[in-house]
Amino acid sequence: MTLLIKTDIERGNAWAEALAANYPELETVNWPYKGDPAKIDYALVWQPPEGELKRYPNLKAIFSVGAGIDHLASDPDLPEGVPVVRMVEPGLTAGMSEYVVWAVMNHHRFMLDYAAQRRAKVWEEIPQLPAEARQVGMLGLGVLGRDALDKLRPFGFHLAGWSRSPKSITGVTCFHGSGGLDEFLAETDILVCLLPLTPETTDILNRDTFAKLPAGAAVINVGRGGQLVEDDLLEALDSDHLSGATLDVFREEPLPEDHPFWEHPRVFMTPHIASMTVPESAVRAVVANIQRLESGEALQHVVDLKRGY
Ligand code: NDP
Ligand code: OXD
């Protein structure tokens, strides 16, 4: 059995080592692969070139290195009938929750204002609100959104969430579908986007969405850059309707040098590092799934390509 790895070299080596240690029967080869395409049974990939996966006639499953599968769904030549599995693993989930808790606190504790005061050498207290006075609203109640809400719960924020299908989560006011969005936004002071990128979620963080948030709200985007209409965000920040934004993902990555976000005092940015799959823990999920398929059981976390996640 052979698995093709396509990711950056360093991470590819970490995956190869982790797989060798956990599943010695599985041979791994790195992309670009010059051998016989018929030999490849599985692919573990991040952003493969379009059409690449169609080259392997005996592919049994495609594993995404990350949680998002938009890098695969956008391939018009993705081989038909081969299941695509998204990444669900504890290291990735824990990393995202750390980032979201930090970003929520960054806004809750007025850190963008204190950074501005520091630059201006101003020593001044800003009256602090208790966590109970704010609502954190999570767009996306999947594996990552739910864990981040769990980690935020002990601080005492009001928690709300929005998903496609109805949910019931203790301590979280749940909304769903386009009919539930306005009510969800109306009370949300700190909006976190942890949605997958699909045709329905593209551009969802736009002028209308921002206008429905209370004045002074903050926006955190850790989903995908294609969900944010960047000019609309700049307009909402510059008109002081929004108090700030923390952005980890962008329409174009790396962010172009002349992009206004670089210099904007109310934007905090990171280079798509909110969380990363940890090969040492993720390998167990991949190995367990391959063993499941090899013994005739159903794979876990297969995405619905028609739905886009
Ligand atoms: P899941 O598939 O577990 O959850 C997706 C959630 O989004 C579900 O609750 C789903 O609703 C909801 N959703 C999808 N489409 C819609 C829609 N049209 N309207 C309302 N809700 C919708 O994904 P994960 O939690 O594992 O990951 C989420 C995303 O986070 C990834 O796709 C990726 O883009 C991003 N990510 C970013 C990282 C970074 O470093 N910045 C790292 C890892 C992931 P329902 O429950 O009803 O199906
Ligand atoms: C992911 C990512 O989808 O890192 O896992 O963006």
C-alpha cells in the first residue's frame, strides 16, 4: 500500500516519519512522484495542482492535510467517486481554540486601543466591560467552532452560534439558516468566522452583515479569505461602526505588500497560522481511517463535495 504526500517539504518529512512509526506497512512517497501512478492507493495533500489527483487510477481516498477542503473542491478535475476526507484531529482543534480565545480577549480587553495609546505614549485607562456584558457569536458550529465556544465558556461571555442545520448546545444560543442570521448578528459584539469556504459562504462577511452588528462590534476571520469582502471591512472600520478586526486568512495569500490591511491601526493580522495540523497527533486519525477502509468499514469525516464541506 502506498500513500502519496503533497505538502511543504518540512511538514512532508514530519508526516513520513509519523506514518512510518505508526503504520510501517504503508509506504510513503513524496510529490512530485515520478513512479508508476497505478501504485498510489492514498493521497494526503494540501493544495495539489489542478488535475494532479486524476493521474492516479487506483486512488481509494484523498486526505486533506487541513480541515478546509476548498483547495480540493475547487479542482474541476478532481477524480469522481474517490472520497475526500477532511482533517479532524486534536492538535488542529486545540490550536484553533487557543487562537480564537486569544483573539476574542484581544478585542474584549481593548488591546488595539492600548496598542494605539502605547504608540502615542498615552497612559490612560479604558473602562472595562465584564465578559457577561458581551456576546461572542460563532459563524460555524462544526468541530472547530464548537470547541472554541467550549473554551470560551468559562469566561462568562454570552455565547451564540450560527450553522446551516439546527443545533442544540448547552449554554449557546443557536441560530441556523439564512432566516436565523439577522437575529444572531443583532446581538453579537465579537463575531468569529469559522465557516468552510463554499459558494454559500463566499463574501458572507460583507457590508450588510457588518451593518447588522451592533456599533462597536469586532470581527475575527479564521475561516477563509474568500468569506471577507475586504473593502467593506475597511469601510466599516473607517466609519467607526466596527471597532476592530483580527484576520488570519486573506483573499490573496501572502497578502500583497501594498494592501491597506498592513498599515491599518484597527486590523490585527497573522499569516494563516491560526492553527495547523500536527502530524504527530493527526497521523492517528489518518491511519485509523485507512485501516477502517481496508477492513471494509466506512471512512470517517468524508466531505460532501456537492455541499462543499
Ligand atoms: P466543519 O465542517 O466541522 O463545520 C462547518 C460548520 O459550518 C458547520 O457547523 C456547518 O453547519 C457550518 N456551515 C457550513 N456552510 C454553512 C452555511 N451556508 N450556512 C451556515 N452554516 C454553514 O468544519 P471545521 O469546524 O472543521 O472547520 C471550519 C473551517 O475552518 C475550515 O473549513 C477552514 O476553512 C477553517 N480553518 C482555518 C484554519 C486557519 O488556520 N485559519 C485552520 C483550520 C480550519 P452544519 O453544522 O449545519 O453542517
Ligand atoms: C486548514 C487550514 O484548513 O490550515 O486546516 O487552513
